[in-house]
Amino acid sequence: MLVMMNGTHTRSRMSQVALVFLALACSWALIAVQPASGATWPDGSPKVSMARQRVFGDTRFSTAVAITREAFDPAGDRSWPNVSHVVVASGDDRAASDPLAAASLCWAYEAPLLLVSASKTPAEVRVALTEMVSANTTVTVHVIGGRTSVPLSRIKELKAIVGSGRVEQPWASGSRYALARGIALRSRQVASESTRTVPSAAFIANGADSDTFFDALSLSAVSASTGIPILLAARDSVPYETADALRRLSPGQRIVAGGKNTVSAATYKALGANARWAGQNRYSTSAYVARSAAYRGWLDTTSAGLVGALPDAATGSVLAGKQHSPILVTSKRTLSSETAAYLADGALSVASCTVLGGPNSVSGQVYRELGGAPGLVTFTLPGGSLVAKKARITGQVGVNTTSVSFYADGRLVGTKAVKPFSSVDFGTVGMPSKKGTIKAVATNTDGLKTAASKTVRRLSYPASTSIVIDKSDFRLYWVRNDVLVKAYPIAIGRPSMETPVREWKVLAKYHTSPSGVYGPRKMRLFKRSGSGWAFTAYNVHGTNQPWVIGTKASHGCIRLYNKDILDLFPRVPLGTRVTTRE
């Protein structure tokens, strides 16, 4: 199992890693070429190129052990110097809130954070704990989370390793807010019994919604570095336990992570907060936290930890805290623009980055981008792998990119000069005639390329402007001037009233009642009859039963979401050809 790697060295055997691809990318390649003579980096554009390493295991549990070894057994000799306490939490998704506040407890006890499952204590965790006991004789395990997260059977297994009197589960019941309060008060108690001091501050983040957990985990590296506790709130309320903890701790600074959609203005006021660290999304919020903590002297900016998954962020925060480094959040497929801006900021002097987690959390592509490779160029085709005779090719450029070239079936369509994180537009491009490959190549002035390719196939349609209704995939495809413009999800006829397979024309259009069975719009389908077209009862329309989209539910008509029929209706001229097919 690989536990750590960099560009030139592996500390143990590295397993084969599969890359994670973006919608356009079926294959990616990093290619070294000679840079253009005299080429320079665009002014004001972020350039990310630094020393980096990856710390990970095959699972979230082995990743936690790998991170722990890096932080607490740096010599790699299993000596585990001065490890006398270990914090254990559940690594299961259903208990994702349990480790959110763990960092201050890890700081107080100078302890690593390991993960177990409700169903088992992973072998890697058993081995690490056994080594710690062998090296240090006495190790106390502090279990955070209740009996559902870490049941008695796991407690018994932990006791068998470290000793029956050396495992505690002090917060075996109560809410996530009570757990965060308990951790905060215990951390203060332990700190007060030592010479270590904690800044007069408390962090508060949304602990109710899993989509916001990265806000708390962005704070966790600061908490693991300083001992500042993390408390939890809901978007629109302050739980009693959190209010009680704030009253007892009486912090001078009450810092909220996340914007008003995460912790509302009313909740912010009720918390007595005096600072909000927030960006537009989880990536910019983590960068904001890093900058703000560094400004206060709570973190260093010369290195950073990079995460893309919740469990890795929870355990990685302890390593980051020991290094006084921030935790930055990124998309797992390509380096996020907000993260890249932080890493490329010359005023911060970030020289190295530790990727926490394997390629399923932070892809190999992101790892290469940290070393200077161009980012992914993201093109969105409305039909997925389906195209018409032509396609409008626009996309978004990633980090470290100064030009993009586009190819269709090996033919160079064009090359555009770009800046990192800008858009690129190649206009309307001819597509392969049946089945073929399209490719986008991102290049930079350092002579590196990232190539993305995708296999596409031609959609069969009756006229240059037409509608194709594919019953097999419950999709309506809108083609205009030989360009597949959009694909819409649909419902079709139920088994006893199947939508017929035939050729049609749209020869009548109606405004209908938004609350009625047809939704706000309806387009009448006339069937081919000899050399002409005959009236039918079949229509393409909206629905007052949106839950049936994607199923066989109608009397034979084609149903769309009301927002989609409102989008499609004005695009379709009378006389438009329609084909339905299996």
C-alpha cells in the first residue's frame, strides 16, 4: 500500500491508480514539448508549480493511518515518539458530522485521529494502535461519537489492543451539537492543565447540512494548530448546546465559517459573532479561512494541505495542524480556480503542497497540475456522446494554460490563445460522420500539454432543424441548423398506450394552463399520411406531474418538465419535423 509519494520517491510499493475523468475526457496525457521561443506567461494569470507529495491509502481508513504515520512517526520506524493519546471517530458516511469538531481535542492531547467503521475496526488501525502501545506502553483512546457510530463491539476491540481501562467514550449519547460542545470544553480543560495557551476565540460552522461540512473542516487545520474549538450551528438557529458552550468559554472572537446561505445573518447575530470567513463556494471559503488565519498568525503559508473528500479532510487536518498549514479544498478532477489563486499568490510564498487522500479523492490530474501541468479544458456537449453534423464548441480553461487546440477526427480545427481559468470558443465545428474522436489539447509556455479526447457518434435526425424523441433513453433532442442544441428528459406513453414510432410534423402550437395536465405549452404532432400530414391526438407538452419524467406514464404524448417546455416551445417553428424511435 502506498502511503506517501512525490515526484522522485516512494516510501513503499505503489499500486496502479486509475485516473478520474471529466465529462469530455476519456483519455488524458501529459506531454513534454519544447516551449515556444520567447514565450512568456500571461500577465496577471495564476501559475501553480511547486513541490508536492501525496499521503494516502487504499481506503479512507488506511488513508487516516497513512496520514497519522506521516504526522506522528516521521522516521517511519514505528517508534511513534510521544504518542500517549489517540482520538478515534467513525469514518462511515452516516456519521460524517462526528469528526467535524475533533481537531481541538487532537491538539489538546497531541493525538492523531484514526477512523473505524461501525461494522469493524480496520486491520490497519489495529496495527497502528498495537505499534503505538508497543512503543509507548500507555496509550489512551478517546472515542468521539455515540454508540450508533462506534458501537460497544468496537469499544471492546479497542480495549483489547490498548487495555480495558484505556478507552473512553465520554459523549456516547446526545446530538452533534452536544458532541462539539463536549469536545470544546474537554479541550479547554486539558489545555488549562498544561502550559499551552489557546487564543480567546471560537469557530462556528453549519453542522446540520452535509453540503456545508467542508466549511468546518477548512477550520479544522486552524483548530488543530491552535486549539481553538469548533462549535456547530444550524443555518437558521443556534442550538442550546452551542449557546451554552459559548457562554462557558466566553471567547473574545466568535468566527463563523460560511456565507449567509450557510449561517444566516440572524443566526450570526444570535451567536454574537464578530467575524465571518466566507467565499462563494467551499473552495473560496477554504482559501478565505487560510488567508484570515495566516493574517492572525495562526497558520503559516509556506505549505498547504489539499483535500477533495470529507474523511481525508478530517484526518488530514491533524497533519496540517502540526505543520501549521491550512487545509485547502479542491474539486477532485481539476484544480479549482480559487485554490489555484491561493497557491499562486506570490505574497503567500506557498512552496509545497501535501495532497491528502488517493486519486479517487484528488485525481492524478490535479497532482500534475500542482507540478505545473495545464488543467482540464471542460467542454459540454448537450447530447453527451451524441452529436449532429455540427457542434458548437465552447469550454472552460483550467490552471496553467496559455493555449488550447481542438481536433475533430484528427483534423486541427483551430488554436486559441487563452489565460488560465478563462473561456474558449471555437464556434460551430463539423463533427465525425458516424463515430469518431474529438480532442482538446491544453498547452502552456513551459512546454507541457494536457490532452482530452472523447468518442462521439452521429445522431440520426430527419431534417437540419428537427426533433428526435428517443424512447429508449427518455430524451428529446432538439436539432437546429444541423447543431444538436439541447437534450431534454421526457416521459412517454405507458405500456398499454405506447408512444408510436413514426415520422411527424409540428403543425400547431398552443398556450395552455400552467396548472393543467398539459402544463403551460403544447405542440400538436401531425403524422405522415401518404404525401401529407394528418391530425392526431399526440402532443409534446408540459406536465402537472413532474415526478413522472423519465418513466412510461402518459397516454402516448411526450411530457417535459414545465421549465423545459417553456424553453423549447419558442425555439420550434411550425413545420418542424419530428421522429420517434425505440
